[in-house]
Amino acid sequence: MKICEELKKKYPCAECSLEYNEPYELLIATRLSAQCTDARVNIVTKDLFVKYPTLQSFADADISELEEMVRPCGFYREKAKSIKNMAAMIISEFDGQVPDTMEKLTSLPGVGRKTANLILGDVYGKPAVVTDTHCIRITGRLGLTENTEPYKVEKDLVKIIPPEEGSDLCHRLVFFGREICKARKPLCEECCLNDICTYYQKECEEK
């Protein structure tokens, strides 16, 4: 698939931009990233993971103190509550191990399919498609999907993206979306995929 091959050449290192050491830390960082930049989340979690060095420490956290720690990420009350409850549930229901199935992951407070797919792909190496804003925008422009609802986009992409490529491709789409296929002013002339891009072809026709 050309999109996979071209982006693999451009971004050979496909890594999540969120910084973490333990699976539960990625889960927490991803929860904080909702409506917030990864860069800001990484600043917050640098101190957060020092103050709360274990899953149990998050479960036992004073909610007011946790709220203050995550306040810079926005929606801090909801995020703090779900992080504390998530930690407690992982300990009580899953023996302290971040679960490895979509069903179990999405049973955790504050965890949707996007977060679950990130864990499945990055932590467990399972087939996964993370439909974040970059993925939805870019695959829509390329003509790979006509949908904008995350779940529907995910289902469309699963049909055409090789299972072993899905997780890495989504990371590369984030880099690509920040550098080239930007939301407001995409740099179409510099794009390595403009020959297969329906958005670019339409723009050329209109000009």
C-alpha cells in the first residue's frame, strides 16, 4: 500500500509522541491528551509520574492534589477522576495489569476505542488503528474513507490497511499531519502522496 511505504520512507521511526515507561503510564498520558497537545502532556507527566510512581499510588491519590497536577491539560476534574478510578479498576479487576483486549480496555473509566487501540498496538503489538484527528483528516483527504466518525473511519481503514502496518501508520500520520498535511494550510506541493490524493486532485481541477 503506497501510503504505508511512502510514509515509512519519510518517517522511518514510528513512535508514539507521548512519553512513558509503563503501560499504565501510556494509558494515563493518553487520557490526559484529550483536547490537549502531546507536548503539554509530556510536560505534565514528567512530574506526575514522579509524584505517583506506581499504579497503586494513583488509585490512592488525593483527588484534589491529582486535579491540580493535571490542571494544565484541561478538563482536569474529569481527567483526574477517571485516572484515579482507572487505576483502582486495573488493580481490582485485572490484577494490576493493563488489559490486552478492546472489550476489557474500554471497560475502564475514560477509555474509548482510540485509547484502547493505542494500547493494543504500542504495548501489545496487536493490529490496531488509532483514529485521531490527524488520521481522520488525512485518510479523508486521500480518499480512503468518506466518514468522519472515528469508529466508522476505523472500520473503513481496517479493511484496506495491512494489520501489521496499522499502528505504525497512525503514528506516521501524526508526524505527517503536523509537518505536511496540516488542517488549515496543507503543503500539497511538498506532499509525497499528492499523486494519489483526491483532495489535491480536486484542488488542481478547481485551479
